[in-house]
Amino acid sequence: MAPLLDVNNLTTHFYTQDGVVKAVNGISYSVDEGETVGIVGESGSGKSVGVMSLVRLIPTPPGKIVDGQVMFNGQDLLTLSKNEIRAIRGNKVAMIFQDPMTSLNPVLTIGRQISEAVELHLGMDKKQARNRTIELLELVGIPSAADRIDNYPHQFSGGMRQRVMIAMGLSCNPQLLIADEPTTALDVTIQAQIVDLVKRLREEIGMAIIWITHDLGLVAGLAQKMIVMYGGNIVEQAPVVDLYKNPRHPYTLGLLASLPRLDEDRPKKLLSIEGLPPDLVNYPQGCPFYARCNYRIDKCADTPPQLKEVGVKHKVACHVDVQTAKWTTEHPYEEFNLM
């Protein structure tokens, strides 16, 4: 059975005065129907640009999708006309953005902002769309939805605004929901509520989800598959349990070592990844993680590693096997019981 979404060699660059920013460099992955895929990595790793490219929301200029194929339900989204891709965005593929205060229009009621998509994609009249909007607000846990439908975004708390964004994303029963760090600006209690809400809605509606975050702890209980990005590349992808139990890329090891552990008798000092992400204008010739890697060898400096299988549905882009390799700098990850 073919996957719902199949991304092949997606490459996106930005052409600036300083040079070509190589934001996404030939990433490939798939999402099955009803599956949740987590994409993790630090800021600048290409997570958001990668998913914005899927539905062609990259600003052009300066951005340009220079290569790749994005197959969704048998259609290549990168070859569709503007009208054809508009018919899919918000309908079959929906997005929830990072900051609901800047994503929502401050001068339109939340009811109007949701009902607009329903009228456009589902052909409902204004009364039908209003009733559908109330149902959606109730679905995502907005109290007294019928009374609050004519409120403006500033009249909602941050958590409630994010629920409105989720309702907007679900308005047309999408097959794929892309959530771009939807809980970043929220406190941990509201984060947990939003994650639980999305899990419940996924089970009720059966949609597939791409959840983008820099927080591995947050997405651990949500995703079935994890993708780790660094420097515009996928450096590791694996089933979620396998990634946490058996990480195989030095960058993944570093991310996990920076998380507090609750399953140990004696707490240990958290490890940071020293150094800075690569300059995407002057992109390194070899592995983008070379300058920060604890396991680097000479080959890493001039030969970019390719994704290769190291287990069942587990791929890693690295020239060394971290399970047997020797570290070349201080703070070996071994002491953090990650291997």
C-alpha cells in the first residue's frame, strides 16, 4: 500500500545578498495514513522550511524549491498549478503554526476565520458554516462555543488561541495535519493539554500528523516515527521506541543527553552540544555535524554521509558506528546510559 505522503529528495534554497542559503538539502521520508511522524532538531535545522515546502508556502523570492518530488494521494504537489494547490491547502492538508497570535487575523472574529475555509472548501452557506464552526470549537474544548464564536483573538488566552488554530486546521477533515511547533509559546500544563487533545482527535478522525518540535520529550508519547534533522539534512529516522532506546547518530545522542532523566536513582549533569550549527551559506563540504561531533573521523570532513539502514526501518547518515567508535573529544555520551 502506497504511503499517504511520499517526499523524495526535497531541496529548498533561499537566494539572498549574502549568497545561497541551503535550507533543505535532499530530504526523503514518507507518512502513512493515520501515522504521526515527529520531526525534531534545533532552530535552523530545516524543520519548518521542509514542511512549508510540501504545500508550497515558501516565499518566492527569495525562496525556491529547486528539486524533489512530494507525492500526496498520487499527485505531485510541486507540479500543481496555484489554483490546484490552493484546493488542497487547508482542505486535504492543513497546518497549525507556531504563534497563534500572529497567525490569527486580529481584526476578524475567530468564527469568521474558521468558517471562511469551510465555505470555500466544503461549499457550505453561511448558516451551515457557522454551525460547523461551533461544532469544531466544542470539539477542541472551547467552553460556551456558541457564545464565543464572535469574539476576537485578543479575547482568548494563549492556550485557547491555539485550540482555535487546531479547530481551523480540522475544519475540512484533512487527511494530513502539519503542526509546526504548536506548543512552543505555551506553558507546560497547556502543552500537555494540547498534545492530549491532538492525540484524541487523531484517534477520532484518523488523520495523519507531522509534528515539528525541538523538544524530544514532548513528542515521545505522540509519534510513531521520528525524523531527526540537522543542517537541512535528515541525519536519523526510526520508529520512536527504537530511536530513544537505540540512537545511532552523534547528534541524536547529544539531543537525548540534554534531556533530564527521571528513571535514574542519581541525577546526572545534563550534557550540552558545544559549538554552533553550520553556516548554510558556506555549507560544509562533508558532514554538517563534523565540527561538533564527538566521534568524527577524517572522512567526515570532506565526504557527506548518506542515509543507510542500520535496523528495521532505522536509517542513519553517519560514517561511524557510535556503538563501537571511540569518541575524540570530552564528555562521552556513554556515561549517560544512552547506548
